[in-house]
Amino acid sequence: MYLYGRRIFVIMKLSQDKYLRLSELPTGKRAVIKQHEQSDFQLTLMEMGCIPGEPVWIEMIAPMGDPMAIQIAGYYLSIRKRDAQSILVEVE
């Protein structure tokens, strides 16, 4: 995030070509899950509805930045930021 005058510009970093990590997605921005990185928590995330092709967006982020509430598959899911880093999404 860069402050220029009185305007704030958010620059999204792309990882693995055109994908963005879910933890880097701005609040209110809609995206689609593309893939997971290998982790111990990968199967658990998929069981909770974080499957490739599913639309997702960040609903809220806690004041200290962790955890974050995402809306996915018609419900809210609270996940830690480090777990959201393993989910790669494509912004719509």
C-alpha cells in the first residue's frame, strides 16, 4: 500500500504468473480459487469448501490483521492469514 498525497493506492502482488494469494486480496474484492500450495492444512481447507473454482471474497479482517473472515459457498469462514497464504486465487 502506498500513500500518495491524500490518496491511498493498493498494489496487488501477483504470485505464480497471474495468481494472487488469498491473504493478499483486498477486503471486498471478489476472486476465484485456482489452486492450493502443498501444506498440512490443504485437505482441511478443501473439506471446508475452499475448492478450486469456488468464488470467494474477503468479508472482514481483524484489527491486528489475523484472522480473516471470508465468504465462500454461502457461508462465512474464519481462517488464519498464514493458512490463506497457501490458497492461490484469480481476481475477477
